[in-house]
Amino acid sequence: MKLAVTLGSTAIAAFAFAIATPAVATAQTSDCHSSYSPCLPIVSDVDCEGGSGNGPVYTGPVRVIGPDDYGLDRDGNGLGCE
């Protein structure tokens, strides 16, 4: 019986950790380029899906809210990959 209580406590602790994990996931947004919404990763290049770019990452439509480091907003209207 004592073993079952110990296993139950371990399961509760693991569940509590899993609930607390989203705070860590939120902190990982620092890996996002601050000029784009939704989040784009900070990598050497991002290109529009279906375009002629060579990646390594591709995206659909995004809002450009800062410097357009990836060159996704060709017409300068604040919308990339439109």
C-alpha cells in the first residue's frame, strides 16, 4: 500500500510539473523574430511559401511590425507573403 501512495505522489508531482510547463514554453518566444506576427524563428532566412526562395524556413502571410529583415513585405504595406 505504501508503494501505491508513493507512486500516486509521483504522478501528482509529474502532473503539477506538466501544468507549470507552459510558463517555460512562453519564455521560448524569445526565439521569435520581434518584427513579425505570428512568430517567425530567428534563422538565416525565411521565405514565402510557394515563392522562389530557398528557405531554410517558409511562411504564409505575416504582419511586419518592425524592420523586414527577411524581405517578406516587398511593397512596404506591413503585410508579408500576401
